[in-house]
Amino acid sequence: MKFTPPSQEAAFSQNQTLWPILCLMALAGVLHFWLTINFSPVVSLLAITGVAFFFVSFFFPRAGLVLMTLSMLFSPEISVGTVGVRAIALRLEDFLIPLLLLAWMMRLSFRKELRLFTSSPLNLPIVLLLGLSVLSTVRGIGAGWALPLPAALYIFKTAEFFLVFFLVLGFVRTEQEIKLFLGFSLAALALIGIYTLSQVPSVEIFTEHRITAPFEGDPEPGTIGGYMAFLLLILLSLFLYEKRSRMKWIYGLLGLLVLIPFLYTLNRTSYVALIGGVIFISFAAKKKWIVFSLFLFLIASPFVLPKSVKERIVFTWEDARNPGRELGVDSSAQGRIYTFRKMWKTWKQSPLIGWGVGSFETPDSQYARTLHEIGIIGLGLWLWIFWRLYRISRWLFYDLEEGTFKGLVLGYWAGLLGILLHGFGAITFYIVRIMEPFWFMSGLVVSLYLIKSQKALSVNQ
């Protein structure tokens, strides 16, 4: 790890003395500007919040990262219009993430030995994926296959997810910081658990009364279900490898708090993601009792599961008896399968790089949509990214001793599988409240990998 030379540290310290004064003057000027010009209260509040967040992130960058972590699940949604049938909305983190990046860049201007984007095994495939997305979309817009504004928003969202990853890599330097940010992520999960648990009594199948995240607008049980499945896998692994009995109790109680509303999401895609991840944990950790327990639970499920959960699962085959059900499943599951049939008709015209981001109207499967939008090459780049995350997780798991980090890595490793399974029934790679926490955790795991690999390199030398 490199350290700043004394001369640069001294210069930075002197600048720190001057910067608070300049920042207070700038803040006073901005507040005066907003108070003297008649803007809407919402715009004014956003501006003041943004200025305050920028200054906090500049002087206390890790505090800014914590605030961004909480905003991922609790930020309000602001509608900015529609394009065709698509509603366009922005969230608070859409403003906070660029501000955090700007604050980080300004800090780098004082500490020139730091780098904006930390080198990692993911950098190349991420850059290639974004480059291909832009290339394919420009071509698609020129051919009339994609609309510019929706395409730009989807690409911006994808870049924003990766930016979360790089910001975590830039800020996190020690193992203690990894534990700190993991703790804040689990604290956010606890708040979500409490929030969604209060919705359980009103849940009704096939109505708007479904489990949903805060400020979601229309209920999106698949979104909150995917997020919960991912974090539940991490909780299970933390419980397995935690040495402190008090923390085991905390992880166990938190898991129960989240599992109850998770079941009431009534989202089968999320159920599959969780079950697949649990089976993976059982084999990776060589704890066959987990699979045995899961098997017993599935056998007992008709007697122990809530009525609405059983109805949602059984509906998969009950609805198959109705006219128009050709595949032996309900209309929802059948629609996801037919998504690939619809994709195939147009994908054949541009199989390598697709029709451009935002060109596919049916949002039922991430893989069908990715093949249509950025082709085989685009899907290959996504799989390359996940393959490298898989290799990193595997290396860490077998290198680490039992404890918090081993639990985190195994849960994340299983979560990769869960995310991939979730993508068969949702456009998971575009869902903000799944991908932002996922890439935040990815940043923590890759940071741990960089720390451990650097130590291993030092020992070998």
C-alpha cells in the first residue's frame, strides 16, 4: 500500500484548512440563490440536500458512502415523464452517486497518488460491455430500432451500477472498513425487514396488496424478493461461519425477520433464487444437513407455509388448465418462456451485437432482453464479468479461515447464482434495488480479494 509523501500530506493539510471556509461561503451562496429565485420546494430541497451531501462526502467520504448505501433502498422516486408506455423516474441515489464521484475526484486532485478507478479483474469486461452497449445502441437508434432517451437512461443506469462498484473499491482500503460497510448493509436490510413485515397482514394474492420496497409506487414484489434472496444467502453463510455466539444470534434473528416478509412477496422467481443459493451453500461448505433440512421443509411445506404462499405456488399448475395455456404452466410463467420466442424472431437479424439497449419491449427475462439488445457478444461479456466474480469468490473462500469474511464470501458466491437464476424471470440486471446492493457487495468482496492477494504477493516475495 502506498503512502502520501510528507510534502503532499502537508499541502493537503493546508488545503483542508482553507477548504471549510470556501465550502461554507459556497454553501451560503447556493442557499441565497435558491431562496431568492422562486423554484419549487422539491427542487430546492434536492439542491440543498445535494450540496450538503457533497460537502459531507468531500470531508468524510466514507460517511457519504454510508448515506448512499441507505439511499439505495429508501430513496423516493421522482417521476420526470414518460416515453411511449414507459414511465421515466429518477431516484435520490441517481443524484447522490455522481455527487459522491465528484467529491472523490476533488479529493484525488489533492492526493495525486490515488487513482480514480482501482485496477481489478473486472475493469476490462466492464469497459467492453459499456462500449458495446453504446455502439449497438447508436446503431439501433440510426436504424429506428431504439429510442434515444430510454436507451440513454438504461445505459446510464448500468454505468451507475458499475460506478457503485468502483466507488467502493476506491474508498475501502482495510478489512475493518469492509466489516463496517457490511454492518451498514445489514442494518439497511434490518430496516427493510421491519418495513415489509408490517405489510404482511394486508398481503392478498393477485392484488396491489403485495410486499414492496419503500417509495416503490406500484408494488414490485420481484424487486424486493430478489434483494432479500441475495442478502438472505449472505446471512445464512455468516451464521454458518461466525465464531461469536452473540453475532450468530443476531444473524439468525435478522434472517427470520427478513424470511417472513420474503415468503409473502409471493414471487416464485425469488423463491427459486433463494433455494438454488441454499443448495449451493450446502455443497460448497460441505454441510449436507442444509440440503436435508431444505428437503424436509419442502415436504412439510403444504402444512407449514402460509395459505397465500401455497396458493401462489399451486396456481402455477391450476391456471395451466385454462384455455391458451400450451406449456403446462400458468400464463405468467408461459409468458416468460414465450419471451425467448419473441426475441428469436428479431434477434436473428443482428445476432452478434443486437438491436441496441432499450429496443426490446417485453421485460420478462434478462437473458432474452440482453440477447436482443446487445447480442451474443453482450451476453458473453456479462457472463465474463460473473465468471470473474465467481473465480474471485472461490479463491477467497478456500483461502480464508472460518469467520465473518468466509461467511460473507460464501454467501456472496451463492448470491451470484441466485442473481443469475433471478434473471430468468425478471430484467434483474436493470433493477435498481437489486443491482445497487449487489454491486456494493461486489465492491466489498473484490476489495477483500485485492487486500488478500496483495498480502499473499508480499509473503511470496
